[in-house]
Amino acid sequence: MIRSISTIALAATGALLLSACGSDKTVSLSNKLVSCENNAVNLPGGGYVWTWVDNANKASITPITGYTASESFTPEPSDLVIDGKPAGKACHVSGSVPAKPRYDDTTSDTTTDPCGEKPVYPTTGMGFSFQDKNAVYDVCTKAGITFWAKAGDATTTTIRVSFPTSATDVPNTTPTNPKAAELPAGQEDKFTKECLCGTEAEAQGLSKNDKTCFSNVYEDITVTTTWQPFTVYFGDTVSPGFMGVVPFDGTKGLKVQFEAFAPETGDPVPFNFWIDEVSFIDNPTLDATGKPANWCLAGTGAPKASGAAGTGTSTSTATGTAIAP
């Protein structure tokens, strides 16, 4: 579930205490990932904020980022105020997403997805990589992320927060990816492909629907045109219901993505949303040896349901202080 946040105190040690599910959790200021004052991720060797669209450019997004400095993400001034202090800039995107194609339509598209397969599903959003060039980053000492979000207008009500890992994502150098040939030198992803594309699943005697590429765990959040703080715990995420389930493995962390939705049918759906002040939450659940004792252990932490949507919403006010559940 998504848990709303209560601002209890800003301690002299630089920690924000958060009340969630009856216990206090500490979010150290050193856990800040993205402030949206620039496009950088606040980690040693950290990556950057970016946007993406599907290979067929069915979806659209503004801004669209690339590999050159002139194509980097540029945050915008925002009206977010936290504890009486203006937060400064925020990350803002807008665009539209058309309806999903039929799953068996393999002739309409003139290009393929990164697996080299059709149809190409419309997808777009904003995200960031924990490490530069998508090197693997172990998030097992973290329980999840907190952030602020709002809709830019009433057309947007839901944002999907997903967590691609090296077990579910496809490197940009994968030969089946049409975009691989356009990749500038020095921009190659630093992780190795582990997931199965649909044809690879079939070659192993499985169904094409057992593909694990892009089977990223996620949580859906409900937003309004008022800024609200949200918390998403890795252990509360679920898996898509139309492909192979891949339990979240915190040792294989790559990215955080804020995704727009593609409608099942009908006209393209516009989206417009803002994200700011993204931070890690420390994981307090450790065993006697100091290792994570929950979802972080490789191969455990299977999603609780397949394809289920999150039901929680933040109950904050525009002042920047949320009400605890």
C-alpha cells in the first residue's frame, strides 16, 4: 500500500521522522535521491533524471531527453512549500498516451520493442537511474522511497511508480533493440541482460506471456492538483498480471520510474504531473548478521498479488504537512 507521511520533527541530526503503520521510520537527509533543483541523482556515481517514450514514438512527452547536455532534463520552478519553506524547482512532465494495441497485432508497427518484438506498447514517463549508465545499485539497506507529487491538471489522477532491476530491464546495447544502432559511444548500459523476451521464453518451452523483460514491480498512486507526500515501500509492490512474475531483488536495483497510463481503448489520454524531493527510507529490518531480513534477500519478497493496483492515497494539505494514517 502507499502510506502517507506525517512530519513529526526535523532533528538537529538532520533526520526527518516519519510515522508509518504504527512505527517510526527515519529518513536521513543523506538519503535524498533527487531534489529536482537539477537533473542529478544524489549518490556517489549517481545517474540522472530522464524521460522516455516507446520505440515507435506512439506516446509523447515534454520534455524529451537525450544523451547530449542540451538534451538533459531541466526542472521547473514550482509552488511546493514544505514546512513553510519553498522547495524551489520540481520535475514536471506532460504528454499523451494512446490506447494499447491488440496483443496479437504483429503487423501494424514498423519497428519493434527492445526485445525485437511486436506489437510495441505505448509507454512513457520520467525516471532516474541510481547509478550513471544504469550500473547495478544495491538498495537492500533501504525500505522504499518517499516523494512529493501532484497532477498538473485534472486529466491526471494516477501515476505508476515502478522499480526496474537488472532482472527485468533490457540493456540499451541489446542487439534486438532497434535503438542500439543509434547509441552514442560511451553511453552503453553497465548491466547484463537477465530477463527473457517473449521469443526466448518460447524457446524454453514456455508461453510468450511468460516473458520477464519489463516485468517491473510497481505501486500506483492517486494524485490531485494539490501537492501531497507519498511513501512507496519496495515490499508492498506488485507485479504486472500479464507476464512472468519476477520477485523484487534489492541487490539488482537500477531505476525508479514514474509512468503515465495507456488506456485500454479509445482516444489518446493526456497526462501532466510533477514530482519532487525523492528520498530513500532506511530499512530497519535486519537479521542477527546485519543482513536484510525481508524482501531484500535474493529470490524472496515475491509480489503479494499479480496486477493489483495500490489503494492508498496521501491525505496531506497544501501546506506541506501530511496527516498520518
